[in-house]
Amino acid sequence: MTARRGPGQAPPPEAQGAQEAQGAQPAQDGHPSWEALAEAVAGCTRCPELAAARTRVVPGRRPPSARLLVVGEAPGAQEDASGEPFVGRSGQLLDEVLAGAGLDRAQVAVTNTLKCRPPANRKPRRAETERCRGWLRTQIALLDPAVIVTLGGSAAEWFFGPGVRLGALRAEPLTWEGRRVVATYHPSAAIRWGPAGAPLAALREDLRTAAALVAAA
Ligand code: URA
């Protein structure tokens, strides 16, 4: 998989060309801190439909000492209303699974591939994800996490490209631009499949793996 590069390796020129062709935004340089970036994101109007429909932008949360970054898809209704990531049902399950892995949300940075809620919680469109890409890239650079966890297909695609399959990604150790990544199911899938479903078991296992990677880093 092209995105599984070794530490410090730059993306291959053909990948850079593909990004440009998709209209990808470069990292939003010039923001000295996560907080400064969050302020800038709050005024973003690159996606007119999302900017018009949103109540609040949801840049994400970053405890200063966070070494783990969790990346979801996009804010839902409760996140849009509060401006905070993962505060609804998925967020409650995320907290429970983090706790089961020995992790406290207060130690973990949490954000999304999109910072605005898509109307009626529809899937993010490719063009929206690309317009928003620079914000997350800069958040990663500012945070410099030891480990990144992606929740669900959209977040996995942000890192590893369109069409990747979670089952395949879970089967191997992943790196993205030299960083350890654990790709797992979205809590909403775990809720949908129920307590005995495979996604919840996978989510629990994968967050334990992420916690061990953080402890070893
Ligand atoms: N689902 C997400 O992907 N992100 C949130 O912040 C909430 C629900």
C-alpha cells in the first residue's frame, strides 16, 4: 500500500501529483498552536454548504500531553451543537472503550476528518474532505502524536486512500508518513452491530493495541 511508508520518507512524487489533481490543500502552515489553528478553522468557509448549515465548527480537543490522536469522520448533531468532538452516543462508547484499554479521554486528542457536520449526517464528499485536509494535516504536525487511531472507513481513507478495506488494514501494522496508525471500526458501527457484534470486539482489541503502542513509544 503506497501510504505505508517508512519513518521520515517523503510521499512519492506520483502521490503528490494525485493529491494536487484532487485539489488537496497543503498543510495550513503559519498556525503556531493547536488553539490558534482551532480559531482559524472556526472561520473556515471553504465548503459553502457545510458552512451555511453548521451551528458550530468542531476543530477537536487536544490535552497538552496527548500522545494518542483519535480521528473520526465528522461531527454529528450533538457535536455541531456543542462544538466538541464525540459527545453523543458514539462518544460515550468511545470513552468506555478507551477506559477499557486503560486510556482516559482527558489524555487523548480527538478530532475528525471534517470539522463541520454534513447536513443530515450524510457521508463527507470527497471534495469536502480534500478542502478540509490541510487542517488535520497541521493538527497532526502540531500534536506530533506517537500513535494515531482512525475510526471507520472515512478516516481510514483519509490516511490510506479511497477504497481501502478496514478488514485488510487491521491485519497489518500501518504507518503513515512515519507515524504508527491503528485503523479500526467507528463506534457507530459497534453500536449498530450490538454488544455481541464483531466491530465492538475489534474496536476494543484495536484500542488496546494502540495503548500498548503508546506505552512502548
Ligand atoms: N462521529 C464522528 O465521526 N465524530 C464525532 O465527533 C461524532 C460522531
